[in-house]
Amino acid sequence: MRIPFFLFVFAAALQAQTTELETYIEVRSGTLPIILTVPHGGSLKPANVLARRYGVTGTDANTVPLAELIIEELETRYGGKPHVIISNLHRTKLDPNRDLEEAAQGDPIAVAAWHRFHDSTQKACDNVMKKSGMGLLLDIHGHRHLDQRVELGYLIKGDVLKHSDAELNADAALIASTCIRDLDKRSPQTFAELVRGPQSLGGLLEFRGFRCLPSPSKANPTFMAGYFSGVYDVAAHGSRTSGTLSAIQIECPWNNVRDVPENQRRFAIALADSLGVYFEVHFGRKLK
């Protein structure tokens, strides 16, 4: 029986689209209870994907090579790799860190790429939770604020970070609305300590030479200063509404972190070392 020619054409077109999406959204499976997402580091501008008409379109330069170094350092220390989802599309074509309407703005290929990014991320989250019972997603970004600190986003607005530790610890509604809701339940430390204490991620990174916000040295942003508290990715895949997979948006400054390979490596080493301590203290388990 002969297969109609149009079926061959359809199959070829489907295969081409699948290969295209795999190029646009890179997905790697891992073994550690850590997921790295890199939504804004891509450079591809395919002509068959319409340009976005509104929203932020700037690239977070060097976040992809930075993520590659983080992967290397995690494997060196803990004998396994994180799960990784990278958008290779330029932000003028797709912004995975927004809801579908703003992210893809109706372009069918961008819509499919958005779904691949988030379906793959959720699949990685589900796999980590099934295997380890808990885990951590790190959403890697870059910023150019005047205050060149590593900004850690937990879905807590900058003005709320101005509250005292006692106020933060007593605000059950706030804690429940963060992307580290489950981690707060696991950690033996208070919520305020988890966010900006010496053994918070900011505190651990500062101990290793990288100024952070929030952290013991900088509890909240200065008046009128920029601060990214987290957006779509950590809200959609963290433990805000359910699950045991918590998430943190990591906004890396240009100076001394993303600018040159030597500084990228230094930060990757500091983050990998910090995560080993972070998991022991707050998750109650070793990464290795």
C-alpha cells in the first residue's frame, strides 16, 4: 500500500518543527535535585518568528556561559548535574519569563517554544520531587542596576523587605505567597534568616566575596534603587501554590560576575560551594 505523498510532506514538516524547537529551547536531564533555567540569554533571531511588539526585549548577556560554568562546578563537587532548560531565542522573539500572551504575542512558533520551555521545566520539577522529595530551581538572569549586587528574588517586594525580621516571621500570608514556601517549612531557621541571615543564599555568597540583596549586609533595597524580586518562572514552578520544589530568581550584576570568563568562574565556584551548605542547613540533606 502506497502512503500518500502529502503524509510524507506532513511528517517532514513535523520533524523540522520538532528539531527547530529543540534548537530554540535546550533541555538537559540531570541527577541533582537542582534545576537551572536560563530564559533571557539567547541570541537566535529566526526570520520565521515574529518580533514581539511590547514588553522588555533586552538580553541578559553572558547568562548562558555563566550557567554552563555553574553546571561544571556542581558536577565537580557533587558528582551529578542539574536539570537545565535554556531558551536560545533572543528576547525580541520570546520571553519565557512572562505569561504566554506577553511572552509569545501570538506567534505560533514562539507559543510552541514557550510551552516547551515550561513543560520541560515542570517535568524536571516533577522528576526531582519524585526522586528526592524536594528540590530547588534557580532562574538565572542578569541586571544592570547601579548597585552591582547579586539580587535574589523570592517573590518578596523590595518595600516588604524593609519590615523587621519579627514582622517577616509573623506574616504567614507573605510566607505562603513566596516561591520558597515549602523550604520555609523544612528549614530549622526562621523565615527572615532563610531570606537574609548568615546562612541564607545571600549570606553564603557574601561570605565567598559576592555582595548580595537581601543578605546580612543589605536587608532591603535602598530608596528608588532597582531590585528584581522574581517574576513568572519562580512563581509558576516554585512552591508558592503547591509542591516541594522551591525556587529563587538569581539576578547577576554585570561587574565582577558576568563581565569576563574569570569572574563567571569565580561566581560559579562560589554558588556551587554555597549550595552545598544551603542544602545541608535548610533541606537537611547533602547534595553529594
